[in-house]
Amino acid sequence: MEDCFGRKITYLRISITDRCNLRCRYCMPEDGINLLDRSMILSYSEIEDFTRIAVEMGIEKVRITGGEPLVRKGVVTLIESLSNIHGIKDLSMTTNGVLLSEYADDLKKAGLKRINISLDSVDADKYRKITRGGDINRVLEGISAAQKVGFNPIKLNCVVENDSNEEGARGVAEYALRENLSVRYIPLMNLKSGTFGRVEGGDGGNCSECSRLRLTATGMLKPCLFNDIEFNIRELGAVRAIELALQHKPHSGGNNSTGCFYNIGG
């Protein structure tokens, strides 16, 4: 399927929760967030039904995000259900890695193909400051577990102020080289001001070739992260919401005055 500018739309990112076990400085306010009422969150069956229709319409690549997806109970069951949808060529997840050592084996067996792990620094103190209390050892254990069960490729998501030449980014690069991992360097973004850039090592931020739709945990289908446009799949139904998202996907990102990274999926 194509959007109104002729871009082929094949990629669906699904946020399954606004909850997270870290409080990264670039993602969440220091004092926490007003969590969504659980009745507002899409059920797994709603996610599966929507995804099945989206795949029938042309989606080939699905990524599960959060918040932190591994904090939602039953996530392995969701992965298993999605992996059985004929037509999904790439089923992946973005995680902060804190719980990954507990889930890696089950996720692999359930059908998850790939995994991206957030890692902005390999220095324990800096990591703790960035995440407001995170333990890097748990993340490193999660990466090791993902390697052992056979996830390949494993990609690291490293948020940078400017580019990969920064000290923290260089440390992540050296670690990735030793462990045979890939790295995506993600420029620091700001939804409200519309500040974003091209992802180094990935295709994010390239508006002219954007192939994505985003489904929030509350069932809002967004054609662009940096825009307030969204369509309620519960009210409109999957097909109509997707049709409207394709028709209204902007040529390029602007700004998002209502959403936050933790409840859209980044």
C-alpha cells in the first residue's frame, strides 16, 4: 500500500504500554508520568486483530515497543500470536534490556526475529545518570542472553547529542565491535519543537523514504511521530483508520504537541 506521496508503507510500530522500569532523561520527566488507565490500553487480542488486517493490506514488518514492552504481563504470548500471522516477514522488538535475560529464550521460541536494545553508554555511572538509576549490568546480561539464544542481528540504539563521535557513543561502538553487534546512533529529538535528525546506521528520520505507521498503546494510529494527526482504531475500525493514515501522512515531520516518546514508541 502507498501513502498520498507514493511512499510504500510496509512497517508498523506497535506500542503496547506506556510503563517503563527506567526514567531516561530524554524520554520521561524526572518526577515520573501520569500513567494511563489500564482500560484505555489495547488488549492483546485487539492488537492481534489490527495487525492481521494491517498485514493483509500490505504491512510486512512489525516492531513491538513501549514504554518498555517487557514490563507488560503476557508479552511472550503476544509475540507468539503475531509470529503466526502469515505475511509478517520481520517481527522485532525494542527494549531497554533490563528484563531481557529473563525473557530472551522465551521470546526467541515464540517467534521474535530481531531485537534492538537501548544502550547510551557503557560507563556504569553515566548509564545510571542517563536512566536515573538503571543498572547497566542487567542490560549487559540481557544482551548476553540474547546472543546465547541466537538473536541475530542484535542492534544497539544509542542516543547522541550530535553524532557518533561523542565519547559515550565511541564507548558503545567499541563494545559493539567486541561483541559483534550493530549500532544505530539516534540524534536527540524533541517532539514539541520538532527537532529530529537522520539516524546513523538506520533509516529513521529520512522522511522522503518513510515507510512507517505507528499504533499507540491506546489504539491511536499515527502516520508520523512528529505530527499530532492520529486515528482511533476502536472508533473507525482497522481498515478505515489505515486508509485515513495513508491519506493524511505528511510529506515530512513537523512537531508533536500532544504525545511523548514513552507512549508513542519512539
